[in-house]
Amino acid sequence: MKLVEVTLRHLQMEMKSPFSTSFGTFQTKDFILLEARDEQGTVGYGESVAFSSPWYNEETFKTNWHMLEDFLIPMLLGKELQHPDEVSDLFSAIRKNNMAKSTIEGAVWDIYAQQTNQSLTQALGGTKDQIDVGISIGIQDSVEELIEVVRGYVEEGYKRIKVKIKPGWDVDVMRRLREAFPDVAIMADANSAYRLEDVELLKQLDAFDLTMVEQPLASDDIIDHATLQKQLSTPICLDESIHSLEDARKAVELGSTKIINIKIGRVGGLTEAKRIHDYCMEKGIPVWCGGMLEAGIGRAHNVALTTLPNFILPGDTAGSSRYWEKDIITPEVTVDHGVIHVPQQAGIGYAIDLEAVEQYTVMKKTYNLE
Ligand code: OSB
Ligand code: MG
């Protein structure tokens, strides 16, 4: 494989309903869609999961554009590659900027899968033909509304309900939710809203039989999470704190996490995601695939990654229609009784809907060899 042309597009899509977390609310999604073409004319796509504000992590779609335009695209244009794993080795010369790296790495994986006539799932070594899915539910205006929203998704068959929490929207909310749904797998995601001093409050969550509590403490912490885990019976799952296999190893060795949420963008691409998966499998740490409110390309990549065997717990990759009036792929990702049937065709298994892409494009720029 040798990339000869890359096009970046800034896409803007309205979400069907706002999504609120402890750090802010999302309504309009601005992101980068990357199209890469290799010398044989095979086209692959990647999606940046960086948001427009640096709330979840330090990257934004504009910092990703800068990194791609000035560093990452020039590093790959004209470079002969035997395997997509080489991309993460090449990019290791550039610190962090994982979501930017992942955007183009994903397109290389897509091209590689097509050229070796495999589905992305097969190329990654995935083993499942269907995956279990859960859903992540933002902070609502009232507990009554939350219960109604959850009821709808439980009836649709989603296999696990994740609820966002923050100070003032936590113990009572989880108590009432557990009372309303005694038998549903429920978890809470704090997105770093608490400190170790909140341990007494967090311990109250142990009463609700939660599958896990996700990222309760600081986004860059692994020490305090280890201290907290010793005092909680609910398993801690790290999200924001894990950027690499090294981070995963340190967190697991310290006892900071019993479960890991893997997000392809946060860890710099599919190759690193797979490395973390393999390490966790060896250590008996279950993983699941997180979500970043992706459009269709990012969603398709999440589906493929989730087919690896240690993705034991349902992920956040819900169906396209939960987020978008019209997604940018055909068919859209659909959920049937809580499962997604994994496409078998070569590549990502969903076609790009170029008409929809054009409709959402704010600007685009093409980069060629020389
Ligand atoms: O922490 O997992 C998170 C959305 C935006 C930023 C961070 C997170 C989330 C979600 C939604 O939980 C997952 C999804 O439905 O894509
Ligand atoms: Mg999270």
C-alpha cells in the first residue's frame, strides 16, 4: 500500500437530541472525515472522534486538522506500507495527538482489508459475527424523564444501560433507577467529576449492584483510582486515563481498574486498541468498546473492533438512528434485539453515502503526493 491522495472534510451534523455529560452538552457534532486513496485506486475512510471543544481530552477537530495536514499526512503520502501496524510505529515519533493519528490509521486499515479481500473484522482477527450492545444515556432534566428514556431502550433490547452521573445527579438517581429496573445491567459514568475526598459518596453506589463505575476521578489519574478501588466493591472502569498499552499496563498493575473501556481514537488507532485488548485478555481484564457519538465511519470501525474475543461486556456502539436523522453510511448501523450483526463484506462492510457526506460538508481540502 502506498497512499497517493488524502482528502480532509470538516463535517457538521445535528444530533437528534442533546447529549449531556458532567463536562458539557453536545448538540452539533463537528468532526473530520478523512478519505485516503492508494496507488491502486483503493479508497479507505477514517473518522476523527475529537470534538469541537477540548472537554473530554485536549484534542479538537481543529487540532486534528493541523496535525493531519502538517505532520501525519506528509508522513504517510508516498510511503510504502506492508501492514497497517507500521503506521503506529511511524507515528510514535509524534507525541500524543492520538485522535488525529487514529483518523488516518483507520483509513489505512480499511484499504488494507479491501486489498487483502477481507472484512475489517477478519483483518483485525475478530471472531464474532454479532456483537452485544449497550447504550449511554446523558444527564436528563429529571429522574422521571431518565426512567422513561431508559425504559424505551430496555424495551428495544439494549443489553446494558449506562447513565452519566455528576455531583448532585448521582446516588439518588442510581437508587431510583435500580428500583425501577431491578434486573437490568446498569452502570454509571462520571467523566472525571469526583475527587478522592468524595469516597464516602462513591461508596454509596455499591448498594445498587452496578456492573461498573466509569472514570470517577481525574482524567489523568491512575493513583487515586487504585486507592478508591480498594474501598469500593463496584468495579472501576477507566476511560479517559488510558491512552496506550503502557497506560493500561500501569493501571492494571496498580489495581486502578478492573475493566477497560477501549476507544480507538483515544488510544491512537486500531493497532494500539488491539494491543490493549490482547494484554487485557492475558491478564483477565474484560474490555468493552466505548463511543464518541460517532457518525457511520467511526461506528463501523467500532463494530469491527468489538468482534475481538475479549470484548466481553456490551459496548456503547448504539444504532445510527439513536444519534442521526441520516447517517453517512448505507446501510446504517442497526441494532436488533440488543445485537449488531457484523457485516462480512471486504473492508468496513458499510458503503459511504457521498450524497449525505456532501450535504454535511462545511469545507474540504485535498493533499496529493508532491
Ligand atoms: O465518556 O464515554 C464517554 C460521549 C461523549 C464523550 C465521552 C463519552 C460519551 C458517551 C457516549 O458516553 C457514547 C456514545 O453513545 O457514543
Ligand atoms: Mg466514559
